[in-house]
Amino acid sequence: MNQPSQQPTEVEPGRSLYAHDLERRLLDGIAVGPGDTVLELAAGFGALCLRLAGRVRPGGRTICSDIRPERIAAMEDLIRRDGAEDIEVRTLDMLRLDLANSSVDGILCRWGLMFALPPERAVSEAIRVLRPRRRLAVAVWAEPALNPWITLVDAAIQDAGLQVPDDRRGPGRMFSLGAPGKLTSLLRAAGFEDVTVDGVDLTWEYRSFEAYWEEEVLIPGPFEAFFDSLQQVQLGAVRDRLRSLLGPYALETGGYRVPGVT
């Protein structure tokens, strides 16, 4: 496949993301500026939150949050290495935000809202802490058929004669808000106005098959438990089939570049 002209962002060791248009849309979408207070939910390792902080300098306040302790530790390390002193790292549950009403000027959430149960509660909390007429910018995954970077795993399991251990479209799963119109309905029901939903193409790059396996196959939860339960011959069959399915996305360097839509 063609090489993207832009440089990737390393999201985790071994996995990089070509999604600068997505990042630009999210950052532009919350329409914040110097002096504002901004919040990122489910900020992961914090790379996007560093860029968000740049939008509200000078004089702004940036809160980078996640609920997973290992992500909080990674964020703190990244921000310390960056030398940023105006970023606050907090453990926050998007279902129960420990923030005052009308206390932030913009909220960004990339690939976190679809995991909330129920998502209505998370959106309600977001609108509670936002100041009037301020914005929420979110990214969720589109339909499974548009995201082979992860659904190839399910195909490999099925092709090996096994049953996929979990429905990724179910409540609280990664594609739970991917059906057309679902995100729009959720936001409007919560009271958000002028809701705009667009699809954005992106590409994941993995430096090796093992990097792909670690990042997209051994996901904590039902899939990790499923693979731990397999016999060696079954595991080998899935791995062999997955290598074959990834073949069209292979790079000369030995890695892979696989598309998706959010």
C-alpha cells in the first residue's frame, strides 16, 4: 500500500498511528484558546493531552485523566519528561467525574466513550462539567467492517475453527457506538446541540507481527483469557492464519500498516 506522506505518532512501543487529521479535528473541534480549562478523558499515555495543553497556553489549565493506574503512571512520566508544569494528571471515572459543575471549557475523549457503561451517564457527566455553550469532541470506532486492523483477529479465530470469545459490538465494547446514527442520538439525547459526526480515515503501523500480536490480540479481558486457554496447536493455527490475513498490509521492513475508520 502507499506510504502516507505524514510522519506517524508512536502511541505505544511497537505501534504507531497515522491520524494527524483526526488529532487536528479533535483539537479544533473543542474550540478552546489561551486561558481556558480543558479536560481529556481516557487520555491513555498522554501524547494527545500534551498537544491539547498547547492550545490553552498561556494561562490555561489542562487536566489529563484516565481510570487505569498504569496509564496514569505513563502519563506522569511523559509529562515529567516533557517538562510541562501546567498539566494536571488525575484519576477520573467518566461516569462519576470528580469535578465541579460548569468548570471546564472543553472536553476531549479519543476512543474512550464507547467503553462507558452506560454511555448515557458518561455524556451526562460531560455536559454537567462543561460551561454553557462549550464543546465536547469525541472519537469512537466506526463499524467493524471498516476496521480490519482489529477485526482480522476475529477472522483468524473463526478461520481456525474457533468461536470468537466476545462480540465487539456489544455494550461497553469498542464498536458499541459504531452503528450509523448511534453517537448522534446519544449526544442529542443528553442535551448537546449542533452535533456533527464525520468519519475519519487512519492507519495503524506495527513494527512486527509480534508487536501486532501484543497490542491487538492479547487485549486484557475476554480475548486475553481466550488465548490463554487455547492448546498450542489451536494457538498456532490462529497465529498462522492471522499472519496470512495481514499479508496484504505488510511492509518491506517486516512490519504492517493496517487501515481503520473512526
